Amino acid sequence: MSGQGTIQDGRTFVVNATIYADGTASGQAVLINRNFSGDKGTGPYTAHIDISCANRQGNQIFFGGETTRTNDSGLVDAAYFSVTDDGKSDYISRVFFFDDDPNTTGDPALCLGYRAGDFPQEEVIRGNINAH
């Protein structure tokens, strides 16, 4: 699965992942939100995620992974998001983090429990998601 693009509010993303039949995955995602700068005040919010879980539900794929780099110290935990490739239009959700407690760490494999409708998605206005 690969994809890159922009949604209406200017957030951008790049995702590349190999999805395995057992629900594991390997890959990377870079998500950029130009609407805020994170707590370090160093440009747009950026998250780099090492993807380790994937859950395909029809044409929607849920991903889980660990945040490996970010410019917001409050957003370092397991991260989850979804993409949809419906042939004509593509969609991506916002990133959801395990919780707001810095003393706990979530499990990326929780992505296996997500189902269609769990994450609101927004249309990709520029770019493409190819869920092959």
C-alpha cells in the first residue's frame, strides 16, 4: 500500500506499508499538520510513524504503529489512522494516539480491532492512495 496527498485543510501525508496476512505490517508514515506547530514551536506539526499493524476492512485499511519522531512531546505513543481507496476518491483519517498519559504506552496491534466507521475520514484532494 502506498499513498501521498493533501486534504482540504492543508494536512499532508506520505504512507508506504507492506501488509501481511497475519495482521502485521512494515512501513512508514509521515503526517504533517500545518495548522499547529506542536509544543516545540518548530514549524508545522510532524509525526513519523513506524507502522507495524494493518487491518483491512473492505477498501479501508487501519494502521497502527509507534511514533518515532515528532515536534510535540505530548504526542509520543502508539498511533492509529486509516486510509480508504475506493477507486475514484481516496480518504484518510486524522491520527489517533493511544491516550494522553505519558506513563503508559499503547500497543500498535490494537489496530486489529478497528472497524469501518471507527475513524472519521476526510477526502484526499490532491494525491493518491493505492491499496494493492
